[in-house]
Amino acid sequence: IYLNWSLSRYFDFIIGGDFTHFSNGNTKFPNAGVNTTGAKIGLVYNFNREEADLTKSLVHPYVPRFPRHISYDLVLFGSWRRKGVYVGEKQIASPGSYPVAGFNFAPMYNLNYKLRFGISLDGVYDGSANVYTEDALVEYDAGSGSSRRKFLVPGIQHQLALGLSGRAEYVMPFFTIGVGLGTNVLGRGDLRGLYQVFALKIDMTRSSFLHIGYNLQNFQTPNYLMLGLGFRFNNKYPKVR
């Protein structure tokens, strides 16, 4: 995010900062992630900029009055993830990846051109939820000298969850950035507790979008990516030319 301030016909002053997070989305181990922050300050000289260009930038186009309304977003997503299981005080990585699939259904109140907020019903199947090891069955591939442990998968009832979350979104011409905070009302073991959602929606048509999101647990534990397709119903945004 940064500010660009036109000082004169030729000079602009810019100042701002940025934050970037690099991660593999918990699809592989290790998943340490890299965070970077930066700042920018500068003076820009514009060649051949006319006074008319500055005047045009100050003219605001006619914007139709926004009709406040409730729209409905349905998102279907899927991904895969790695899993670590604690055995005593040590965490052991799973030998493979597990599938994840789910949906979000969110009635959203559209306050204006920039903001919408609402609640979301969130369902998920997490193939890595509540996997475990048993002391009696921990060792395998002993002949190869490996000390890997066998991961045991519980029944599907231990890998399904249904939650409710509050959602808020900032709307731009082609993109929407959203955040959510919720808790699973149905779920066992690993699927209990608070979860957080960060999502980017990329418009494809007036009523459909690509969804790229990430789910965290208790503000710190990486859960899974949310890669999917969304549909918006009762969208009453007027077309602005």
C-alpha cells in the first residue's frame, strides 16, 4: 500500500510499505514460510505530463447510487495437505498427503461499493484430521533400517466438520479480499476450536469467481489451502462506466 501525491506538473511524492508471505500452503514439509517487509519513499519526475492530465485525474466520473442488498456466495474448494502427529513431545511427519474438500455458503450484506459483511456456513472434509499412531503398530519397514511410524486414519465421522464464521470483504473492481473468524460447531479432535480464513476472490463473470484462500487454526497453526470456484447470487452491483 502506498500514497502517490502530485506535488506539481512534473513531480510526485510517493511513500508506502509492503508485506509479503511466501509459503507452500502446508502442502509439503517443511512449511516454515518466509515473511518480508519493506518500505518505500521517493520522488518521481514525470516527462511530458501536461496540465490537462492533472485536471483529468481530479475529475470524478458519475457513479450511480449504490443499492444496498444481500447477496449469497457459494464456494466449492479442494486442496491437499501434509500432516504432523505428536508422539510424546516429538512431531512426526506423515509419509504422504491427504485430501481436503469443502464449501462455504455466505449471505453477505453489501453496504457500499467497497464493503460487504455477513456470516458463513462452512463445511469441510479434512483427510488428515485426527490421524494417529498406535504404540503396538508404530514400526514398519524395519528391515530397511527406517524408524518411520505407521499413520492410522480414523472413520470419516472424525474428519468432517461444520462451522459458522463471521466474514468481512473489501471489494475492488476485479478482486475481493476477505477475512473470516469462526468456530466449528460440529467436529471432533483436531477439528475443534477457532479457525481463521484469508481469501482472494477473482471475478470471472458478474456472478462467478475464482477462490484462493487459506485456513488457520487458533491464529497460528497452518491448516490447508482453499482452491476453488465460487458463485454469487442476487448480485445487484450497478455497472459503472
